[in-house]
Amino acid sequence: MELRHLRYFRVLAETLNFTRAAERLHIAQPPLSRQIQQLEDELGVALIERGRPLRLTEAGRFFYEHSVQLLEQLGRVSDDTRRIAEGQRRWFGIGFAPSTLYGALPELIRQLRGEAAIELGLSELTTLPQVEALKRGRIDIGFGRIHIEDPAIVQEVIRQDPLVAALPAGHRLLAAPASLEELAREPFVLYPASPRPSYADHVLALFARNGLKIRVAQMTNELQTAIGLVAAGIGISLVPASVQRLHRDDIGYTPLLDASATSPIVISYRKDDDSPLLRRCLKLVKNLDPESGP
């Protein structure tokens, strides 16, 4: 499937007439018919009911709606690419672990988006994929939860986020701050399952340092999924305190008695990156409210 197939189909779907569509596309009608047939053959479905009048099939209506969105998105990407190449805009990629979105990271994104010359690329990535994305140039800064040893990457801890226990509504441990020993008796929902090492290993190490071992009832890759499984009674989970901003009636949070039960927020960037835009971002990070760190 090529872009011209999508463009030709969009015009045909809008005109519902091969002659008028060919005129708008400045091509002859037979090549247009062949291109549409090629598209249908590749999809394995009929997109057009070739009668009088011409009509889109149900599949054709679905394909039209989504192909138009794709073409519009491609148009925006093409325009921004040209502006970046011409120096009118600068592209800056941010990778983030999902739990960091519950702090001040959204405010950082708002501030950067407010600067007209910056085009932001946002990628949801845990720390290990962030490091790989940095080294490949796909992102310029990452906000994660664990330390990764790599000589090409600089990491800085900008905040220690206290951990809290996420528990199903009505759980007995919601009555007061809980100890690690009490939590270790409960089944756990641990995330992310992969890639490793990850925040999951940070949680396991926290209990191991205290001579405790937890029973993992379920592994999942997403924070939101872990919260949903907690609500379903599958187990409990440890989450950064900032996640408490996610209000749900079917779960509750309780603080921990162990003051060392924290999770760092770690920013990562390339060691050899001395770009003004990165320096600008690092300055904004340092000026964010420390009580709601990214």
C-alpha cells in the first residue's frame, strides 16, 4: 500500500465519481480505477459499490474515516519536518515513565509547548528503553524511576517520591500507616513485567533489604492496569505517592512506616549533549515545584 492509494481513495470517496475524482487528481480515469482496485486487492475487501450511483461499502466508510486522519497527520508531520529543517522550529523528544505524569511533568510539557519555536515529541517509555532511545537520538531527555549504568548517559535524581500502598477499598490496612512486614503478607500486583531491570526490581529490592520476600500474584506492564487489578482484589501494589492524584472510589492509599521506602525520579540525557534546548529543559526542571516533582 502506498500513499497515492490513500490519496486517490480519499478523493474518490469525496466525489463518488471516477470522472470527477480523476479530474481533481489530474490523472486519467483508467489509472485511477486500477489504483483503487490495487488497494482493494491488498486489503482483501471491497471499498466501493460500483453501481449508479457509486457508494462506499461499510468497510469503505471505515477506511475513509481513518485514512483521512492518517493523511492529515502525515501532512502535519511533513510541514513540521520542513520547518525544523529550515530552522523555524526545533524538535525536542521527551521519554517518560507513566508514573512520572502524576507530578509536575505535565507543567514542564505545558511550558515547553508554550514556546512557539519548539516541537515536542512525547514517548511513553520506562527507564531502560529511554536509555536506548537517547543513544539512538529518538529522545533528548527521559524521566524514569531507576538507575542504569551507561557511560554515554548522564542520570540525575531530581526527587525522592515516597511510596504508598495501593489497596482495594475497605482493606483493613487502610486504617493506619502500614509496615513492610504487614504488606509482605499480602499478594502483590507488580509492574512493569518487562523490560527488566525496572521499577518492579526496585520494589523487590526494598523488601529484600529488610529480609522480606513478597508473593507476586500478578505481573503487568502498565501502572493503570496494576491499579485496576488492585481494585479487583487480585492483590496490593506499591506506587509513588504522586499517583494518589488518580482518584478512584474502588481503591485507597496508605502511607508506609518505613521512611526509606521511596522511589527516585531520575532524569537521563546524553553525556555529549550540550544543546541550548536541553539546557533550557534542565533549567525548567530545577525550577518546578519540588513538592510536585516530575
